[in-house]
Amino acid sequence: DELGAGEIGAIVGLKEATTGDTLCAENQPVYLERITVPEPVMFMAIE
């Protein structure tokens, strides 16, 4: 399975992946500049 440019996908069960990681085949590594995500100003839960 694959996603093309601009497509959004979801993967469940990856224990060591974090936001901004690039997922690719082991034999075809892809290196992209890491994105930075600012810390939230406030936390809120709506129930």
C-alpha cells in the first residue's frame, strides 16, 4: 500500500514513531528536514 503526495493516512501500532517521522522502505531511505511543532499555549478538555 502507498500514499501519494498530498494524501493523508493513518497507521496504528507503531511504538517508536513520532510526529514528523518519514516512513519508507528500509532499502530506500528518504531523508527530510524535521518539522518543528510549537508547544500549545493552553490545554483544554471538553466533555
